[in-house]
Amino acid sequence: MPSLPIAEIDSTSVQRDALVFIVSDSLGETAELVTRAALSQFSGADVEVRRFPMVASANDIEDIIELATHQATLIVYTLILPEANRAMTLLTERYGIVAIDIMGPMMSGFVQVLRRPPRLQPGLIHKMDEAYFRRIECVEFAVKYDDAKDPRGFLHADAILVAVSRCSKTPVSMYLAHRCYKVANLPLVLDAPLPKEIFQVPPERLVGLRVNPEKLADIRQERVRTMGLRAGSKYADLGQILAELDYAESVFKRLGCPVVDVTHKAVEETAVRVLELIHRGDRNDEP
């Protein structure tokens, strides 16, 4: 059956620009990732994404198609099992529902090139292999050693990010953790001593993060509002921020580490640059 009983999800009281149904005979993560990447190009669109994992039969698909007929709906699916794939193709064509098969064309391409049939086993990508356990280990490492909770972790990290508050240290650490890198980070605070462990780390594993002061002030002001703190907090004061950034630059020089400017970078871009630096041992700062 679908991931949720129909009674819980077939409400049409809220009309959106469109619905997207993610349908998979596994978890549906691949299809949802592709869907959200494409959807990000349509700013302002009111679209709800619903995922239906572990769909294994034509009956399941009939129930989902019934839901899709109530409102403009795009179905994005990864159905490895031939029966389910055929049912989806037949029913979406019958009811005129727009549907995108994520895996089918890719598998057909490999069949032509490799000249062998696929295994047709759902969920193979999620098997608990060595890479999976490595990823989990790295995520746990990033959580444990976030914000220098235990500086001893610096000695075991693949990379240590050094920056003042709200410079994307944690998001970049977690992004790299999901790519199997052990990353810790050190928040720089005025008048707070640096942990001795940071000086025991080879400089090529350290990367500083800098940001435009006005940009940082905007980020912190939003943080202040979100946290319900009083307006005019010193945390978001531009003078305080300038002092912190000056201090950060002095620490970067003291550590001899390269620096990445994150002002106009997405988390992914910063992560790529960090990897370039630690792999090459590049000592050059970004302008």
C-alpha cells in the first residue's frame, strides 16, 4: 500500500500550484533528490512533495493514481520491478497524468552498453556496505566534535573548519560528513583561548572561513529575531562583528591555514573548495 492511508492524504481542501508524488519500490530518496533539485529552479511555486515508498504492486499504484486525479499532479517514480513499472506507465497514460520515470531510461542505456540485463532488485543502492558504515561514522564524528565540544577530536579529523559564529561551519561539516569525511570545527570567540589541540594539527588540515561583515550582520540579525532575543543585541552589532573578524584573521595567520570566503558561496561550493585545499595542501587564501 502507499506510505500513508489514503484517508490521511487525499484532502483537496488546500489547493496548491501542483502536487508531486514520489513513487518508489524502495525508499524514494533518489527520485526526491532529483525532484527537489529541479523544483528549486521554480521560485515562488506552491508545490507539495509527497513520498510513497515500498510500492510493490499494481494495486498500490491504482490507489496513488486515484489521488493524483484530484489536482494537478506530477508523478516522479523509480520502479525497478517490471510489473509495477508497467502499471505506472499504463495508468498515467490512461488518465493523462504527467509522469517521469527516473530509473527506466538510465537502465535501458546501461543494458545497451553493457549488453546484459539488470538485476531488477529494488534498494540495492541502500545496502549496508562499507561505504554506508563509513558515512554513518563520519556523520557521528561531525556531531560529536561540532563547535569544539571535544577538542581532542581535532587530532582525528580529516579537516577542521575555523571561523566565527554563523559562517556555515556546521552545515559544511555535515555536508562533507555525508561524503565520508571526518570534519570538526572550531568557533572563534573574542577573549576565549584557543584549545591547545588546534596547534597539534597539521596546517594542511585546517581551513578558515571568512565572510563579508555586512552579510554576517544580516545573518545574525535574522538569528536574533528567530531566537526571540532583544533587538540591538551585541551579537549582531556591526562593530562587534568587525572586531571578531579581525580576530579571526589574526588566528588564521597564526595557524598558517588557507581561508575560503563564504560570502557568496552555497554550502556545496564551500565544501568543494575545502576539499580542494586539504587535498592539495594549498596555502593560498581566496581574495
